[in-house]
Amino acid sequence: MKKGMLMRGWIPVLLVLAVVVMAEGTGEPASDYATAIPVTTIDEEYAYVADQVCPECGGTYAVAEQSLQFDDSGTPYDVLYASCEGCGAARDFYFDVSALPWFSGEWDEE
């Protein structure tokens, strides 16, 4: 078997592997449960959103709503629903809030 024939057999395999790796890494930070940003205060969530730049127009985001959600394993997440102040583009930001005192067991109601 010629050396060129062997190399041509590897090209499709490498292309498939590259596509799989790219597909796994396409989630923007804070765009879903898997990419949620861990925080220890709610202020961190709002600071993170304020620092983000809209990819459409370069504007900043304003939070319109906040909700608490739990994944199938019971992990708590805050989801901030925001829109760009420049163009109106909507974006949801996910934060893992399991380290917050009322979820981590460190909060004492006494």
C-alpha cells in the first residue's frame, strides 16, 4: 500500500473528530446548565451580565427577569433573561447558585 493511500484514509476520520470536538465546544459561557457560571453571590451574576458585549452590535445587556430553576439532579440555577440595550437581541445567562448559603447549607435562620 502506498503512503498516500494510507494518509487519505485518515483524513475523513480526522475531519469527523474535528467536527465532534467543535460541536461540543460551541456553547457560549453561561448559555445553559452545562456552561453555567458558578457564583457565590447574586451580585456576581449581575456584574457578569453587565460585562458582556452583544455580538450583534457591541451594546450592553440589561436584565429584564430572573428565575430560579433546578436541573434533573436538583442543582439550582439562576437564569437571567436579558436584552441588548443597543439592538434588543435577547440572551439568557445561566448561573450555578449551589454555593449560595441557602443552597449550600451554610445559611442559618436563627
